[in-house]
Amino acid sequence: MIISVVNLILLILLLSILLIFLLGWRGLLKRMTKKMGKILFTDSYQENLIELIPGIKHMGLQNVLENNLRAETGDVLHRPLGSSKSWPHMDTLTFIPAQVASFPIDGDEDVDIKVTIGPNAKKPLEIEIPLLISGMAYGIALSEEVRLALADAAKQTGTAINSGEGGVLPEELDAADKYILQFSKTEWSKDESLLKRANMIEIKFGQGALVGVGGRISPENLTGRARSVMGLKEDEVAVIYEHFFDNQTLKDLKELVEELRNLTGGVPIGAKLGAGGKIEQDIDQLIEMGVDYIAVDGGQAATHGAPPVLSDDFGIPTLHAVVRANNHLKKRNKRKEVSLIVSGGLFTPSEFLKTIALGADAVYLGSAMLFAVAHSQTLDAIPFEPPTQVVWNEGKFKNKFNREDGAQSATKFLTASIEEMKVGLRAMGKRSLKEMTLKDLVSYDKLTSEMLGIPFSFEPWQEKNQAKESNKQKNASES
């Protein structure tokens, strides 16, 4: 009885407080507003909080925050997930639909999207889809379970996964049906047994977010099983070098390509580089080395962590890179021999399709796959931690990641993307990915249309092409 009375008194007290709050909230809010307003309206500019507005507008919020991190650590920043600049991209490109002048393909008719990488190799890589999972390193970047989930997704969709420059898990080799081993400027992942199990070898000269520089990873930032997989001692720093050889020469690299080709029994041997202003000279050297494919990483590409100066202010846009690389391979009469894989800032099925129309044979997916494999599991980290804390090897929530759920999400993303690409191909009247070319594109940006040699969408398509053909014939006759 006494307890019931006490509970009743507490309930009445709680209701009274709630009532007072509900009835008095307007007055409380009014007093707070007047107090804050007086400070903002009367304090001198140098003492006023509104000083932040022009300050942040002048410097940019990201620059303010990153400069504070520099002031805190006194060390080089390593920003994850690439550049935040607005690079020229593919938004102004649109496909030409088949409607009356030509007809679309029936929705129930299949579209051939199979791709062959390294067609001249003794053992070319045959994949069911033109989307490859990019090199996101185990240990250096991703956790074990995330790597295995991506390998599962690659197998289920008939594509290949790239090892990146981290360690190679034995379970990952078993899980993946087709495996691309990245031959990096490191001491690890070069065992003959590993090389012989790979379906393709990729010599990594550089990447879009880090270009060709190396790095040093302390034991504190590389922990767990990854250290033993990479052959590192307890207190050993993991070193990524700037070169493969001391006093490196083109002859050394050419011999490396041939050695890897012989050792692996003829799988495609390729090279990865970050696209730069001298991309043609880089490609010339790679052709001289005898590679079977070239993977070009545009300036929008991301990585686990890179100095902002490299991510933001080195390299060229992916759009420019794919066009220049394709054109130069054609100029050297190597386009049918050397395959072209492109990556960097490609996130949607339309961007994948446009990149292939511009000349790529296939597309590497990095960040898009990272967020796809994490999917709803990112909810374990947010709102108090970044979503990537679920996938990084050093992430606070990596132990909560579920491999089966991740594999299912990644598989669904790849499947949905491919189906959407097929819809686009049918809408163009194409029964095969190989039928799509640059001629299937127009642009509503004048400069882009001129640079690519495609029609400007404000002008009639046929007249534009007739004028171009006339100019070509005129120039040929004058020559």
C-alpha cells in the first residue's frame, strides 16, 4: 500500500514537471533566442561566432577541418576514399536510343556481355561480365572477412578479383574462381606458388590516388593475421617501395614481364598506372615491355589513405584518361592486342557503360564495391563512427562484419548493375557489348563533343557527321 502511494506521488510529480515544461517551453525558447540574438547582434566581429561564416566560406569546411588535423598531428594526412574535387566526368554524355530510325532489342532477348582480357596471351582471362573487383589490399586496407566476401561475390558473378598490394589469403584463392595477383613494389605476395595460382598478373606501377609513390606502414597500423600472411616480423615496418629494382631500367622491367609470363604458363601479364599528363609516353614504355593489358586509374580514384596533395593535384580525369589511352593504343596499332581496363570515380551502371563505349574493355570497381559489400552492415558504425570502420582491417567494428551477408550484398549489386547495363544496350539496339562504340554517344557540352569527336546534341546528328566526313576528305586531298 505504501509502495503504491509512493508510486502515485512520483507519477503526479513527473506529470507536473512534464506539464510545466509543455506549458513553459515557448517562454524558455524565447529567453534563449533573445540571449543568443543579443550576443550575435552586439559582439564585435572579432569576438562574434558569425566570423566562422566568411572564414569557412573563404577556406572551405573541408580545408578548415583538414588543416586542424595537420595542426594536431604535425604529420602528413592520409585521407581515405580519394579526391573531393569536382573532376570533369561523364555527366554530359548521353546514349543514342533506338526507336524508329533503328529499333530496340526485345526485353526477353539476352545480351552478350562476356569479355576477354589479354586475347593474345596463351591463357587469356575470360570473364562473364565487364566489371572486375579492384585491388583493395588485405591488411593494409580491408579486413579478412571483407576480402573473402568480395571473393565470394566475384565467383558468383563470373568475374575476377584483384589482390591489391596487401597479403594474399589462402582462403581467398580458394574462394575466388578467377584471381588477379597484383605484383607490387613490396617483399610479400611474390611466392612462386601464389604466382602459379593466379589467372592474371598485374604489375603495379602506380594508382590514381597515390600515383607512383611508396609508403611505410607501422606495426600499430597493421595488426592481426595480416602480418603473418605478409611475412612481417613482430615489430617490422611494412615497406612499399618506389621501384622494383635498384637503378631500375626498362630492360629490367621487360625481363620481369617475360619471367612472369614463363613462370605462370602464359596468363595475361599487365600493368597498372595512375593516369597522368604523359600517359602516352607511359603506354609506349608498357608496350615496349610487352604487356597483355593496361589498367588505367583516373584522378578520381580512391585508396585507403593518401596525402591530399596526391589525390587532388596529380593525374588527369578518368574521362580524359580512357580516351587518350584508347586513342594511343589505336595509333600504335596495339588496340586489338592490348586490353584496356579503366577505373577511377566510376560508381553507376551508366558510368560503367559509358567508359566501355569510350574504349575500355572492362572496368575496375573499388569504392562502389566497398559500400556495396558493407551495405546495411555500416549501421553498426554510424552515426558515431564512419561507415568504413566496418570494413577496414583496423576498423573498430570489423568483427561485426558478416561474410555471408557481405557476399550477398556485393553479388546483388553486381547483378543489378549488369542487368541495368543490359537494359541500356537493348535501348541502343545492341545484342552484344562489342557492338557499342563511341558512335553511340552524343554530348550536350560543346567542348566535350569536340574533344571526343561525337555530335553536339544541339546539332543534327547526320549533318554533323556528313560535315566531319567532308572535312576529312578535304584534308586528305590537300595532303
